[in-house]
Amino acid sequence: MAIVTGTFTGTGQSAAVTSGKVYIDMTFAGTATVAVEWQLDGTNWRAINSYTSSSQVIVESGGIPVRLNCTAFTNNVTYAIRDK
């Protein structure tokens, strides 16, 4: 089991998790936009969905890498990403 945790204190990306199913928890302290992305072609990251408030998400990724990408920021976002 891999767990990636962190806090966005500006724009940027989390580390990626590769698994069949990925669980994500995000807590927003203010205004931000965080995209859940995956890398289907092994090169380019594509957004699955984006969030602007605290959220819990399950991604059925089938072994494709998944990461978070904070694209707009005014206050911290803490996150945890865990594989099955």
C-alpha cells in the first residue's frame, strides 16, 4: 500500500500513485482548484475532474498513474492519496 500525503502551498503537482483503484482525500482551507489527473498514454497528464472544495474521490484507474495538480491557489490544500 502506497500513501502520498502533502500540502499545496501554491500551484504544483503531487507525486503520482499507480494502482487499480486510488482513494483521494482533499481538505481546502480556502480557495483553490485541484485537478485529479491521469497519464493514459504514458506521457501526457489529462484531467479527469477538478475540485474547488474539500472532497473525497475514488478513481478506478486500472494501473494508470494518478496525481493531483493544483492549478489555482489562495490558501492551503492538504491531501492524501492511497492505493487499494
